[in-house]
Amino acid sequence: MIEPARFTGSNFAYQHLPFDRFLDDMADLGRERLELWGIAPHLYVPELSDAEARAIRRRAGSRGLTVACLTPEQVMYPVNLASPDTALRARSVAMFRRAAELCAELGAELLLLTPGRGFEDEPVPAAWRRSADAIGEIAAYAETLGVTCVLEALQRVESNLVNDARTLATMIGEIGAPNLAAVLDTVAMAVAGDSVDDYFDALGDRVRHVHLIDGRPAGHLAWGDGELPLAAYLEALDRRGYAGLMTFELFGDGTYAMAPRPAVERCLDAVRAS
């Protein structure tokens, strides 16, 4: 049985509401830990100061909430750790190094990374090398701050480098950083044709974080809006001994952002009923 406290509150879908509204809703819904999406206007990583991060930590703490994970926006923004553009790649690495510093200020133990992508018409090994080198540099810096990095596989439309459990395990193993672990995202997993067992067979206890969302199989939907097997996922995670946190990463078609709380409530209700 997976305890309700292991499901975080997150500001995915709250981008059109004040940050304090998000914090109030999460406290009211009984959440204890938070995964924070690093976007404007809530906490845009390139512009957030140490003092502002500490203020966010206090605002969360006043409601009985603590920050577990920081997830900077890195798919839609001009951030790409595997970019063949040297300046863009350097700015991307610098952004994540800054995010690691903000994790320390927020009290977050996890920093979520994605692998980036190379050009579609270049050899994959070249982009793979750039990604691995960049992630290794970020992880080494994060380690000095006591922060663990967790790397997430992406759908093929999002990355041409790491799309499944096996390739994620290869990348993490090649980098070899002691503070680099894995994210299991149920949508990316389903799109790739992987299972929970495939992730744990490939990665074992390196699975440190889970994005638990519905899809068809894509879509990042609230549970009940897609077709993925929630009960089977929860059973498998429990059977494989997963003891970490889980986040509902709600994007959908943008309509969740108009009224995010009901979508979060439906996810929590679906978990309780599973």
C-alpha cells in the first residue's frame, strides 16, 4: 500500500494563478512535499534570487509544506544540454548549475534534468556525448551542494537521445555520478512501450522519482482522462519496493490551467480508489 503522503503537490497547471493560491490548495489537499515547476511567474530559475528562494521556502513552511524537487522548464524554453550551439549549451549548463544552487536554498533534495536533443540530421553519438558531458558537469556541481540530480527519459518528439528505460540506464551508467538517479514518467514509459518492471530491471534502486500521470498513451492527463492502468502501476511500484515520491504532472491541452484544483483532486481520488 502506497501512503497518500508520498504524492506531492505540484504547480504544474497553476501557471495562471498566484503562487500562494497553489500553496494554499496543496496544504488544503493534505500534501506535505512539493515538486516545483520552475517557471515564470512562480519561480523562474534565471531570475530567482537566493533571498526569493528562501522566501518561497518560508511561505511553503508556514503551511506545513516542504520542497522535495525542483523541475526547471527545459523542453519548451531555449534550454538544451545537447545543443550543437556552444553558447546555447553553455547557457543551459549555467541555468542548471543555478538551479542546483536554488535547490539548496529551497531545501529540495532533487533537481530534475532532461537530456536535450541534437540536430535530427547529425550522428546521434555526437549529441549523446554533449549531453553526457553536460549532465556530468551539472551533477558534479550539484553534489558539492548536497543535491541529487534525477534524469528523465523523454518522448521521441521531445528528445532524440534518451527515450526509454534501457537508454536512460545506459546514459546514467556512462556518466557514473554517485548523485545521478532516474525518473520514471508513466507517459514517456507508455509511449516507449516500457513497463514499470522494465524500469526497475534496468535501473533498480536508481529510480528515485516518479511522474504518475494518465495518457492515451501521451498527453500528461489527469487520472480518468486517459487509458493508462493506474492500479497496475501502483501495484508494480509497491511490489518493486519503490519508496520515493510521486507527482501528478498535469499539462493536458492547457485547460487544466484554467481550474487546476479539480484535476488534482481527481488524481488523488483515483489513487485512493485504486
